[in-house]
Amino acid sequence: MSRVSEALGLHLDRESLAIARGDTVSVAPVWIATERQAAGPMVLGAQRILDALRERLAPAIAADARAVFAIPADFDAAAVARLARVCSMVGLADVAYVDAAALTAAVMRAPEAACVLQLGWRDFIVSRVAVDKQYARQATWLHASTSLTRLHDRWIECVAAAMVRRTRFDPLHDRDGEQALFAQLPAALDALQHSDVVRFAVQSASTTFTVELGARQFEEAAATIYTTIIDALLAAQSAERPSPCIVPQAVIRWPGFLARLRVAAPAEVRILPAELIARAAADLVGKLAVGRAYWRIESLASPRYGGTPDYSIDGAS
């Protein structure tokens, strides 16, 4: 295939859109929650994806730019066709599409099979990827009963209950108080990576109410959700041989989750860096036929991932 002036790799997961452009990768949510229980049905809608692409593909892409787009496990041919129209609207006419779960297992070089977790604001997906010369999804399970929204809500309710016990003030009975807790949650999860406790504060009238919580309290509040996700990963295991679980980088911020998963998992647990699949997709530009979707991919190895470059691709549909 001919050389192109600009190559882009894109990865749409259940939460974020990652764009690899040259030496830069940006990872940002397609939809940002600003309040509790706010994840509506259009979190991954075409308009949101279009808006995210328009906002983040600046400066404008080259006229002969090409891209490879890694897509979620629940995207079928019709969804890919809709995504192709969205890409065309931002000037990306020459795009190939590849299954993100298969690409994930290929980049992480899973030995014979892998269970891949994709987290979203409305649900989560577990895919079993088999390896037989090529990586291909064998099965996918979508779990609508558990989501990032439910997890964050559980933590907010935990903080509010602790504040009621300590101060008798309930921030969830006041919208401003609820929003104040919600706004502090991301920083609190980051702080718990290097601190034993985090502090929340809510202003009501002329009084500031505060409460401190430890990582153990966050873990206990999320225990049933953790169990649901871990059980789904275990249920997706191949009957022939224990398979590694590949989980997104976001779970590092969840107090106690990785420890529980590593105890339960029959094989190793691997963390997928947030930017890696977009980079891998960019590396495939010029090696996949544009306008086609690929559900199978051979093992990937390059200096970026370790090993010798091997981009032989098959299984286009």
C-alpha cells in the first residue's frame, strides 16, 4: 500500500476514545459524568463519537490521512457502518476497523486464550479470545446490571452514609451536597493510591461538614460489584486451559479490586495501558485494507511491544 502523510490509530472502548497521532496519544472519555445516575442510553451514541472526534482531531487531518479504528466487542457490521459514516464526517474517509478484543489479546500476546474486560458507564463486556495462529473472539457477554455509573454511585452512597453517621448531615438530601461529593470522587480515588484515608467536605449554609474514609471502606462498598465483574471473567474462562485476564488500566484506581481478582483468577492478570491499543492500531495503518472490518488478527510483535515485527493480517469481512 502507498505511503500516507498521516496515520492515526483510534480505540473506542466502553468509556473512552483514544487517538494515536504521531508520537502523541490522547485518551479522554466520550462522555463525562457530571452527576449521579446520569448515564443515559446514548453514552456511546454516534453523535457523541462525532463530537469527540471533531473536538480532538485538531488541527485538521491531512487529506490523504488513513486510520485504523479498534472497536468494542458489541459492534456488529451495522454498527461499524454507522461508525464509518461518523468518520467520514470528520474527514476520515480511509479507515479500516479491527476488533479491539482480538487486538488486545494480540498486543498482550496471550498464549492460547484470554478473557478481556471492557468497562462502560452503562454496562461492561467480557470477551473470550481464542488463539489458533490468529486471535479471534469466541464469545462475548454483555452485563447490563453493573457499570461504572453504578460503581461510582455506590461509592458516593458510602461517603454520604459515613457523613450521616459522623455529623448527622445527609448530603444526598441536597442536590448541591450530592454534586459536591460527586465532584470530589475522582481526586479521592487517585489519593487512595498513596494515602490510607481521604477526606470529603460539603458546605451547607454556613457549615462545612467533613468525613474521612479509608480504602477498606471503599472496597467494602464496591464488594458486590467487584464480585459481579470477577465472576464474569471467571465464567468466560476456557474449559481447556486457564487463561489470563486482561483488564483496563482504570481498575488500578479501584481500592482492593486487583487483589481480589488476582486471588480468584486461575491465571495471571494483565493490565492494559489506556493508550496501547490506539498505538497498536496506528501501527497497522497501511497494512489493512481500508473500508473493511477485521475480526481476526495474527500475533503482533514490534520493538514497541517487544520482539520482531509481524503484521500479517487475515480474517477480513
